[in-house]
Amino acid sequence: MKNILITGGAGYIGSHTAVALVESGYTPIIIDDFSNSEKSVLNGLKNILGKDVKTYIGDCNDKGLVQTIFKENKIDGVIHFAASKAVGESTKIPLKYYSNNIGSLLVMLEVMKEFGVKNIVFSSSCTVYGQPDELPVLETTPRKEAESPYGNTKKICEDILHDDAKSKSGVKVVALRYFNPIGAHPSAEIGELPIGVPANLIPFVTQTAAGIREKITVFGDDYDTKDGSCVRDYIHVLDLADAHVKSLEYLEKQEDNFVDIFNVGTGNGNTVLEVIQAFEKVSGRNLNYEIGSRRAGDIEKVWANTDKVKNTLGWDPKFSLEDSLRDSWNWQKKLSGI
Ligand SMILES: NC(=O)c1ccc[n+]([C@@H]2O[C@H](COP(=O)([O-])OP(=O)(O)OC[C@H]3O[C@@H](n4cnc5c(N)ncnc54)[C@H](O)[C@@H]3O)[C@@H](O)[C@H]2O)c1
């Protein structure tokens, strides 16, 4: 029974990964300051798993607290989700993003070294590619200048991990570049809990269907795509969670100072309008939407080449876009009491 510390484990992807870890025989231990999540997530986890997940409430920039966790538990690996993630906010208060996202990784690496813990899986993002020159995007596709301070923190954190391994610290790293995680646990016990007006498409779609929002604005229908709206690679959060478990298994087989990077997406791109149509079909509800102007900072299209993650980790996504949208909708219905 290996103990895995999941920073930000009460968040959207972290909570689903906690479930995947338990199902694979690991024991997750959460640290979360609940800056972007709610304590009710812990009840949802308990309802799914039939037991509590050990949780430390606090900031993983607090080195003393992180050291206490490592002292009180034999930690075998870390999955570092904790970060501030609102792209728009990061352009207004960039220092919060540099401080939280980079600071927390530095603390984690320092304490891991102190306690001889080597394995870390890091949450990176396809945002590091910007608008890639080639599609589907490969892990070797050059990263572009970041469009936002948030995106820049992901690039910098990847570089920090590379430099730490290069210095022969002993660390072993997998960085997963997530494409667009959507969906929820099929039990509807946990899911995405956006605070305020959602910046992502799917919570906006489900909240509109539930009557919380009046309408969806599709930001631009004049892009060079099949229907003019932006294209993204939407991946079910449970498939993404599974990629973390497979990454830990992979890291256990590697030598010290090892770094690898994987795209985690389905390999398929869908337009915003296709997602809206698929949601209408799955939910049986008509969505009120309008076409608006392009949104600053949006890239036109991106989807993953997933050959590497499939061939190396033996990972394959199991859920379709429709499955993901059905689970997101069931989660919204539960939240809204529909
Ligand atoms: N959701 C996406 O679309 C997406 C895409 C690419 C990458 N990512 C990355 O994946 C990771 C997880 O994303 P998510 O969607 O689950 O986000 P989330 O906000 O739901 O989860 C992050 C969790 O970390 C916690 N947290 C933040 N700073 C903390 C700190 N200093 N100490 C302790 N806890 C802290 C928050 O309270 C939250 O529970 C993040 O690093 C994010 O940047 C997310």
C-alpha cells in the first residue's frame, strides 16, 4: 500500500485521482487549502470510497506543514496538482500565480529531497504549446511564449523539474500536459466546482442548461475550423486520473534523475458548436446560445497526438465526448437539485 501525497487533492482533477489511486491499491493523502474547492468534496470521496481520505488542511507553500506531513506519513510519491488556475485572473494578479504555482513546487521538491522521496507527477497543460504550428501536437513540438502568467508558471515549473533532475538531485518526474478535462465521477458525488462565473465551456454549458446562466456566448465563428468555432481536445477527468496512476507505476521502474513528458488528451478535436450539439443530444435540453466576438487570448485549435502516452504508459482513454457530457450533466443536476 503506497502512500501518495496529492497536493490540491480536493480540487477537480485531484479528487478524481484520489478515487483512481484507491482503486489501484494506493493510499492517497491530501493537502489542500480549499482556496478553490469545498470541504463537501471530502464527503463525496467518502461516499464513493466507503472511507475517509486522510486530509491536511493548509497551504503547500507552508514548508513546516509539508515537513510535518512527510514526518507523520511514509510518503512514496507526490502528485502536485495544487496551483491557481484562472487564466484571466493571472493577467490581473500575476504575482499570486508566480508565488503560488512556483513556490509550492519548490517547497515540494525541497521537502521531497529532505525525506528521500523521488517520484513526482506534475500537472502541466497544453497551454505551453500556445497555437502550435503543427497539429496534432506532439510532446516534441516546441513550446511557445506563454499567453498568460498562468501559462508561464507551467512552463517555468517544467523547467524547474528538468533543472532539478539535471542537478542529480535524484528526483524522478513525469509532467502530464493535460488537454481539456471535462466530465465527473459517474456517481455524481464529485465533479467540477467552479467558483463564480465559469471560464471553461462545459460548466457554462451545464449551468445554462440548469437555468443558472441565461445563455452561452460562443466566442467567434470565423476561425479556420470546420464550423468556425474553436477546437479543443476534451478528455474525461476519470481517464485523466488514470494517467496519473499509470505515471506513478512508470516512475517506479525508472532510474534517478529521470524526466518524461506526456500529452493527455483523446487525440480528437471538437469544436465548441459540436460540443453544444452533443450536449443537447445527451441532455435532451435545448441550449440558449449566441455567437459573439473572439475572446482575447483564445487559441484557434489544439488537439493532442497521444501515441507516446498510449505506447509508453499503456494508457488509453475509455470515455467518449458523450459519456463526459452525460456525467457533467448528471453532476450539475445533482448540484442544482434537478
Ligand atoms: N482543469 C483544467 O482545465 C486544467 C488544464 C490543465 C492543467 N490543469 C492543472 O491541473 C491542476 C489541477 O487543476 P484542477 O482543475 O483540479 O483545479 P482546482 O482548482 O479544482 O484544484 C486545485 C486545488 O488546489 C488547491 N490549492 C491551490 N493552491 C494551493 C496551495 N498553495 N496549497 C494547498 N492547496 C492549494 C485548491 O484549493 C484546489 O482544491 C492545476 O495545477 C491546474 O493548473 C488544469
